[in-house]
Amino acid sequence: MDSKDDKAARLAAALRENLKRRKAQARAVSDIPPPATLEKP
């Protein structure tokens, strides 16, 4: 059985990869502006 730390580490890595993929996809589609443009007038 996996230790809790191992599960947490795998989950964190999966979430990071998922976020990276979503950001890259959004950038490619360019429907969603990056957060920086939302903050600046």
C-alpha cells in the first residue's frame, strides 16, 4: 500500500501537470486572457 505522503506527492504532481496543460491550451485557444491582463486597466 502507498503511504499518505506518496499519494499526496502523486496528486500534487498530477494537479500541476493538469494546470500546466490547461494554461497551455487556453493560451493556444486564446479565448481566456492571462491573469496579468485582467489586473491591468
